Amino acid sequence: MYQLSDKQIDHILNDIGARGVEMESLQQNLLDHVCCIIEQDLEENGDFESFYEKTIKTFYKDALWEIEEETLLLLTFKNYYTMKKAMIVSGTISTALLSMGLIFKFMHWPGASLGILLGIGTLSLIFLPLMFLLKIKEKQNVKDKLTIGIGAFAGILISLGILFKIMHWPYANVMMNSSLAILLLLFLPFYFFSGIRNPETKVNTIVSSILFVSAAGLLLTLMRSPRASFLIDKQLTETYLRDDQLLRVEMKDNSLIGDSTNSELNKKGKEIIAHCDVIKKRFIELESENGSTDLKADLANNIVMHEHTVQAGFRNEMYNELSNKLEKLSREYNSLAANTNYLPIVFETITNSKEANSMSCFVMLNQLTLVQRTILQNERTLLANK
């Protein structure tokens, strides 16, 4: 068993202080640990200098002062390890939920939306904030803390923007565009200029910056420009207007509207047509930029409806009330026309709130127009067989 001399013990203590450990109590604790290891493992005639260098390196990853920094961190931030564990657990859970949701989505199994929602929500609201709090405590430089803060905020914003996008919630594009702007205009300059000045991180900083810009560029290629979105909305608005104009011509030319021998069936058909117009008017009012219901006049002024989903425009209670009435009227209509050669009214996607919520408002308007035209076609069939 090796016996340390007073001179060697002083050498170890001085070296620990020279390596950046300033806390006296911590110096003494490290000294005790190092002395115990050397006396236990070093042979009696062994090389003290080389064995000490080898032993002291096992106490740190990059520098010995990291032990003091972590000790101070634990003293000032008592819940550090709890938060670190929570970060790891939340990150694992979010990854598992997101992976499960994506697999269920591609396999068309129920529960996909819930898995994706919980996965991205956990990532955005638990994992990333915890990671930010832990990382910012590890940095001493104010610029490094600011860089981490900007990056974490942009990461939270972009993940929530993607969640809003796939869930068809409003403001998704605003969040995603804002997060990309923060990444490219704030985070990247801070990160690039602080990292490129250090020779040890220069190459990694350049490579990481290239990857950031490339990822942002790839993401932007999947997003529509405001001009492209306007043109698509304009085309869809024009298409709906043409279909609605054709419907009005058919209604005007249909001589049996109000004159059918089957008065009860005719009355129910007129009631459905009128109720469809109520729903369409409500859709148009919600989706128009200025809340107008005169699409033709708005289109002349380049004011169009937006390609939002039903869920984005309607409150569930309002939509359920309107769709339930339409479903009831259609059942009564189909019952009256059961023994005729009339076309039945089928619109499961309209009355199924789960499917309808993710449906584009333009698709919904066209389906309602199809219901109205089906009734008019049935009236013409009755006229032809009269």
C-alpha cells in the first residue's frame, strides 16, 4: 500500500486549486478522495506523478472546475436533478406518443390525433421549457443565455405551429412564420458569431448554421406564399359562385317547386333547400374577410373566402345545432320518398361532426349545394313521370 508524503499531499491540494476549484470544503473533499484512491491503488514503488494525472482526470469531463460549478448549481438550484429527470421522462414520453400517433395515422387507426396532440404538447410545454431552464443555469455568459432562450422560444413556437397546422386550428401559419423569422434573424446571428470566434467550435458552428438555414428553407418550400394562398382561395370562391349560380337557375326553371302534386314531399324539399342556404350563408359570413355575404361583390374587389376548416370557423354548438336540424329534415325527406325513384339525400360527412370539423369550408359548401341540386333533380324526375 502506497503512503503519501506531506509534500505530495500539498502538491495535490495546490493542483486542485490551480484547476479552478476555489471552495475550500470542496478542495478538502476532493483531496480526501484522490488520496484514498492513490494510497489504495498505487503500488509502493509506483510513479506518483503519472498515476495522479491519470486519477484526477476521472473526476471531470472537460475541466475540474465543472465539479464546483455543479456543486454551486445544486446549492442554488435544489431541484436540478428532479427537473433533469423530468426533462428526460417528458422527452421520452413525447417521443413515444408522437411516434405512436404517426404510426396510427398512417395505419388509419383510431387515436392518431390524440397521440400526436399529446406528443407535440408534451414536447412544447414540458420538455423544451425544462431543457431551457436547465441549460440556462449551466451557462455563465449572458450572450449564451440569451442565445439559448431565443432558440428555446423559437423551438416551442414552431412545434406549436405544426400542432396547430395539423389540428386545423387558426394562427398556425402565423406561429410557424414567426418562429422561422426568430430562428433566422435572431437565434442564428447570435449562435454563429459567438461560436465562430472560438477555434474549437468554429467548424461545428458553421456546419450547424448551414443545417439551420437548410432546414428552414426546406420547411418554407412546403408553405404557401400569401399570394399563392390568395389565388387558390380566389379560384375556389369563383368555382363555388359558378355552382351556386347554376343552382339558382335550376331553382328558377324548376316549375314544380311549389306546384308538386306530392305537397308534403315538396314542402320538405323546400325546407331543406332553405336550411342549406342558412348554413351556407353562415359559412360565407364567417369565412369572408369583411363578414359580408355578397360573394360576387366581394370578389370584384378581390375579397375572397379563406380555405379554413369547419372547426376553425364554427363553434361546435352552433354547427351541431345546424347539422342536426339538416339531418332530421333529410331523414323525413328520405322517408317520404322511400317508395319512389327519388335519389336519397346522403351527406354523412356533413352531419358527422368529427369528419366535418376537418373538412374544408369550400368542400362543405359544395356538398350543401349538391344536396339542394339533388332535391331539384328529384322534382324534375317527378315532373317527367307525371
